Amino acid sequence: MRRERTMPLRRAKPDQDGPADQDGSGPGPEPGPGPGPGPTGGTGRRRRLVVLVAVGAAVVSGAGLGAATLVKSPEQAAADAKPPAASVLTAPVVQRVLANTTVLRGTFAAGQTFAVQPAAVAPSTGGPGGGTPVVSALKAAAGDTVQSRQVIAEVSGRPVFVLPGTIPAYRDMQPGQSGDDIAQLQNVLKGLGISTGGDAKGVFGAGTKTAVGRLYQQLGYPAAVTGEATAAAVHTAQQAVQEQQQVVQDLQDGATAAAGTAGTADTGGGKGGASAPAAADSATRLARAKTLLTQKQQELAQAQAKDGPQLPLSEVLFLPSLPARVAAVPAKVGDKVAAPVMTLTAGGLNLTGHLPPADAALVKPGMKVTVLSESTGRELAAKVGGVGAPVTPGAGTGTGAVAGAGQEPAAGAGAGGSPYAPVTVLPDSPWDPGLDGQDVRITIVEAATSGEVLAVPSSAISSSVDGRTTVTVVAADRSRREVEVTAGVIADNFVQVTAKEGELQPGDQVLVGVAQARPPGASGGTGGAGGTSAGVGAG
């Protein structure tokens, strides 16, 4: 510290003209209004000088202290510029049920909805079929009632008609086939007064083939037929039979001629007749030719049994209950069939969900579904019945596209909003009629664990080049150990993991990333190099 120097006060000299004391010093002059400074004036000036000196010293000391704080060595400046050490991000191992779900909205509507969308043009006695299906006539309008055997539309000149039945058409029903769908067709034909002859139940034989031909005759259209392939097979088999018949005829003629020559030789006593071995060989060749002819005839019968009238998938719509109602007709005459032509409703309540098209590939028939009626709080168990092709509301496609004449139930027409894929939801038990018209939440379970499992955030999973899957457990002392796991269901950014017994427990902290702090002066938060998850904490 800088010392402050003060000057001693000197006593004023005595007046030389005044009396002096005995020791040589007098009392000094009396204060008066003389021209010289008195004692009070000199002291004030000295005090001001002391104050100024003290303030100056304080200023100099403060400036020196400030300079000391601003001046740093190069080593200190470099250390201060370094970013803080990285912070390990961890998350706890949890034990929970994992379910990968898709949530969407849906609406209950009275009656099951069926889409009509012929996917092909069947061959018939009036033409070869094929080509792009085009709407050539609409025979029903929205709101109309539809009865059995009623033609509701024409596509490329071919009829689309309705028949009663609970089994949807899923294939072209052709001669030679068998199954429950064939048995249903036979029952329908008999109910319409058309006999199927002596065909066995569920077998599309000659009698059923004739009955289908009569059905088309009653509808006023040429019968749909199996097409060029079966007709060509019949033609080939017929040629084979004719050729073999000629072979048999030639052998028979040769045998007859040989027998006549032998008789003449015997009568004339000559030696030029056919020998007995030659006659036997001719007989053998004839027998073989006849056997082959029988085989060719059987092949012809088989080819003919598979050829002729059929009931194609693109021309029939089986409905579980009739009469039905036309819900919407989004198509118009002249449209190429790229979406449903018409939608019909029949039966009880149906539920159709609107699924974002991007998620359509994830949803499969049979997946479990939970339906929540938010107005009543009820949860209903169901399953996915089917997923239709994407629909753009207002673009002339009232419902989801379905193969054939549209046996897949589809969404109701006229829904507004964004494009969607219609999802048919089938109940585990019949829907309550009181749900009619309700908008509900549909949760589709794509994958789920059977119970509680160990799970970690997906960012905790590491895969090595040798195919091993691991997580890194971080202990309380920040030490780490790698645990090999088997990954399972993935849901809600969590992954089911299975490790060797005792190596991984609920509550263990696993590494999910490293948070690298930003350099001094940088703005923003902390970025995780390995990613973070909800509930992740920095260690």
C-alpha cells in the first residue's frame, strides 16, 4: 500500500513587537482581521489536499486490479477455450408390456358396405374378353333397392349382378372345380328354379355348367365361358382322337385284307398267303391302337368337362342379405374401372376405419383391434377384416378398391378430408345397434408381447458387424459393461430385450448417447451424439 505523507503543523511565530514569556515564547498575537491567513484557512487547504491524494490512490489501485483480471497467460486462455467434458446419457431398463399399435378413427354405419369393382373382362360366347374394363352402363342409382339376380351395372358390355350368399366370390367358378362356394352357387341356382342335373354337391359338373348357361340366358347376356385356353385344349384333344381313330381304322382294314388274302391262298393251294405270325402281329398292333384311342377319348372328355360356361368373379356379387341398398355410385359411364363403380349396403352394423395410406402395408387381416366408444367409455374387441386401396375423397372414388366385383367391405362414400385406406373392422361378438353413427377410436395391435418384458430405449441398442446385439450398462461409479441381448418387439421407441439371467435387471442404467456440451459462447442446448429418449438423464 502506498503511504500517505502528512505535513506537521508549525506553530505561528510570535509577534516580535509583543511581550515575551519568561522562557522566550509569548502567547502569540490575538486573532484578528489582518491580511495574513489565520489558523482555520490553512487547515482546510491541507485537508483538501489529503482527500485528493487518497482518491487518486484508490483510482490507481482499482485500475491495477482490473488489469490483473483481464490479462491471462496463453495456457490459461487455451484452457478456458476448451469445451466442457462430454456427459454420458443413460436411461433405465424397464419392465412393461410392449405393443406396437396404429390408432385411427372410424365410424359405425348401418349395414355392411360392399364395393363393386370388376377387375377384368371375362370371355363369353359373344367375345374374347380382356382389355381395360370400362363402365358401359349403370343400372342402379344411389338409394335404389337391389334384389336377387338384378343387374346393377355393365362393364365393357358384361353384366354385374347380385345373388344371395354368405360366401364371397373369391375366384372364377369354373367347370371341374369343387368347394363350398360351388355348393352355394348350386343352391342359389336351384332356388331360382334352375336345375343342376345330377352333379354332386359342391362339384361344378356338366349339370351345373348347363345351369349357369341358363342363368345368363335369363339375364339376357351371352354366357361367360372359360376362354381360349380350355377351348384350345378341347380342339387338340379332338384332333388326337380323330388321328387315333384313323390309325385303328387302317389297322382294321389291313387285318381284313390280310385275312382275305389268306383265304384265297388256302382255296387255291398256293403258298403266298399271310403267315400265322404276321396275322398275330397285326392283331396285337390293332389292340394297342384301340387302347390308345380309348385313352385319347378320355382326355377329350376331361378337356370338354373343363370348357364352357363359368361364373367369373368380375360379374357376380354375393350379398349375405337381400334386398340391399345402393349407397353410392361414384363412377359414370365411360370411366375406366380404376376404383369402385358402386357401393351397396346390406346386413347389420359395419365399422370402417380411415387409415393413412402410408400405414396400409403394416396392417394385415386378422390383427387384433380395440374399439373405444369415447361417448360411452366402452371398449370392444375386434379384428381387421381387410384393407382396401387408398381413397381420395371427392375424387370420384367413393370407397376402397377391391378385387373382382368387390367382396371386400369398404368405407362409406362421401367421407371428406385427406386420402385414406379403408379398413374393415370385424367384431368378436355382434355390434351393439346403439353404436350406429358413432365416431370411434380404433387401435390396431400390429405386434405385442404376451406379458411384461424387459425393455430399453431403441437408442440403447447397438449392433456389431459380427451380428451381435448389445446394450451398455453404466454403473453408479460410471464404469461400463457390455451385455449381449436378443431384441424382440419394437414399440413406442422401446425394444424388448432378453439377456442371460442376471446380466440385466429392471432399473439398470443403459447408455443411450453422449451429450457433447457446446463451446463457450455457443447458443442452444446440448446435442446427444447417440440420441436421447424420453426420461433420459445425463450422468
